[in-house]
Amino acid sequence: MTTMTEASVREFKMPDVGEGLTEAEILKWYVQPGDTVTDGQVVCEVETAKAAVELPIPYDGVVRELHFPEGTTVDVGTPIIAVAVAGGAAPEAPAEQPAAEPARPQEEPKPEGRQPVLVGYGVATSSTKRRSRKGPEVTVPAPAQAIQAELNGHAGAVAEKPRPLAKPPVRKLAKDLGVDLAAITPSGPDGIITREDVHAAATPRTAEAQAPVTTAPATPAAPAPVASSYDAARETRIPIKGVRKATAQAMVSSAFTAPHVTEFVTVDVTRTMKLVEELKQDKDMQGLRVNPLLLIAKALLVAIKRNPEINASWDEANQEIVLKHYVNLGIAAATPRGLIVPNIKDAHDKTLPQLAEALGDLVSTAREGKTSPAAMQGGTVTITNVGVFGVDTGTPILNPGESAILAVGAIKLQPWVHKGKVKPRQVTTLALSFDHRLVDGELGSKVLADVAAILEQPKRLITWA
């Protein structure tokens, strides 16, 4: 019996690293063909619609091939790297015999060793077809039974037509152009059909399509899309993808699904700013990130405790309002890949030092582009701090699935009436947007007024908590 070497080659597929994601862009490869990899070693970094994620390989071996270059967007479930696993069976066939086998109805032998299962990635129930790497031959060898039958003069009864060799992007191109891969003579190495081969095969079809037509169609055909031309020296075009694409889709969906109402309040936060400076000197807060956002977050958590109905979501399918008995506090963060909103899980249960530590970790991780998809799921209410850009306030759009978002404006020294006299005071403007389907004006006003009252008199953090 002949044992094929390709049985020891494993194809690692693009996993679904989030919930229901369909594609990811390969940002960086950390390995190259010929490199040795071990189980759990990170081989590449990819960007999904939610975050940048590092992918570990689930087995030991030697990298045989990287199927896609950096910058390519790949569908979930598509093989992205081939690895010759350690301990694979050595070939008993002659060295010149190609390694790939065509699919056959009987069950293939299962590969030995660890069976990896990642999120969105499972072990295939049958072996995948592999292309030959041993020489320029295009013909895929028949199974052992076909070889024996050929020796007996019965090859025609069992021989099967081999599948053309082409990478997934080339197959898609051929499908889009209506080209039959089986009719193409390959020009690539190892008998692989290239993009140029497909375009060359499609040229006669294009010429036929351009031939004059004697009969006019009954209905005018829609004009084919024309590639836009622009002056590269005067314009720069950036593909919409990854986090920015997902954010745009979410904001459009939220803006045109939930009826937004935004209320504003301007508040004297001089005492809060003094408390921030005092906390920076507190021994229990040493080494932690202490800033106005920390106390604003704590104020919002106290306001939610006093008005728990604000912490809810609208279930359109079941026509229910879902009250959340926990607060996953989202913090909008601007990153090089776009705006993301990771959240602090169970923020309502955290002490002030714990909340400060969680905020520090959240911001640092976001700036490094290492925020995980899980960190951006399950948020219940959000804070966006536009004040860091010198902006007074804004009308924030709700995060999908949430009922409220608080925008914090810049804190500025302004003339303010304090104890009957006009004095310079630290002042900011808060804006609360909420879903008017489940939050009415009274509830939204109470929450915003409570946050403002706490920031004006931060001792209420103790009396109201």
C-alpha cells in the first residue's frame, strides 16, 4: 500500500475569532516557509471587524506555504497556511511520484496526533485535496486501485478527471468571469493556474461581448460600473474595511433604528478636579490612572444605581425591554484603526481603585491595538470623552444594543456664579443620548442630573453609593 507524504500536511484555516465574523485581513506574518512552528505559537496577526487578533497555530511542524500575502482579506474557513506536521509518515512511493491524491468515496485515514479545535475552526471530517509540490506534473495520480486496474487493462473504468489546481482567489476570479478552469492550460509552477491564465481565457469572451448586436433589447440594460479615476497627487483613497467598516455599519444601524434624544447640562466641576489631585497623592491610588474620567465613570455608575431602568436594551424580536442587573461600562477609545468601544465587565461591583486599574488596562490595550473581540461585546452603557480633543460637547450615537451614552466635554476655566459672586471655576458640559423607546424624558433627565450633581459635589459618591 502506498502512503502519501501530503497526508502529513495540515491546512490551518482562518478561524472566526469573534461572534459570527465572516472575514479577516492578514496584517502581518510572523513566520515564513521553512520555519519551524510549535503548538500555540503565534504565526500571524489579523484584523477583523472588531479588533486586531494574533492567531496561534494548533500543532507542531514546518511551514510549507503561506497561501495569502499581508494585506489580503480572507473569508473565515479558508486555509491560510500549510504546515508539514512533525511525525508524519514517510512516503513509501518513489520520490518522483506526486504527492496529492484525488478524493475517493472511502474514508480517508485520520491524521495522528492532537485534534485542534479553535473558535470557529473544527477538524475536517475528510482529508483536503492537496496540490503537488514535487515537480511540474499537472496530472494527479490515481489511487492504488486505479493503478492496479490500469495494469490489468481496465484503467478507463476507474480513472477520474483531476481537479484543476488554483488558489481560492483565482477560482473566484474564474467564477466571476465565467471561465471553466478545466479548459485552461496552466502556466504557473507545479501546474497551477494563475490569474493571468484566467484573464487570457476570458479575452475571447470579452471580444464576443463587444461584437455588434443586430437586435436591441426590450429593456435598456443598466450601465456597467465604471472604475472611477482620480488624481493621485490631489486625492488619497482608503479602503473601508476592518474596525472602521464595522463601526460605520453599527452607527448607521443605530442612528436609524433607535429614536435618539440628547439632553445637555453644564456643571461646575471645580470640586471634582480638586478631588482628582488629592487622589493622586493617596497611597491607595499609587500607580493607578487617576483623572477626571475616573470620577465621571464612578458618578455615572452611581446614577445608574439610583435609576436602574436606564441600564436596559430593546429586544425588537420578542418585543421586550431587557433590564440589566449588571453594568458593563463601555469607554470609547480612538485608535489608529478607528473608534472602538471596549467595556469594563461588571463595573458596578468595582471599588474606585479597581475601576482605576480597569480603566488603565482598557486604555493601554486599546492604544496597542490588542483589544480582544470579547472586550467589545456585552456593553450596557457607554462614556465618550470628546473633551480630550478640546470639544465642548456633542450628540453621541448609541452603541447598538445599549440605551444610553454619556458624552463628556472639555473642562475649562470659565466665569461662573459661585456663592453669589462671579468667580473663575472649572466647568464642563455633559450630553446624554438615550433610546426614547425605553427611556423617557423624565428618566433620562434624572440620570443626567444625578451625574451633574455628583460632579459638582463629589462627596455624594459616598452618601449616594
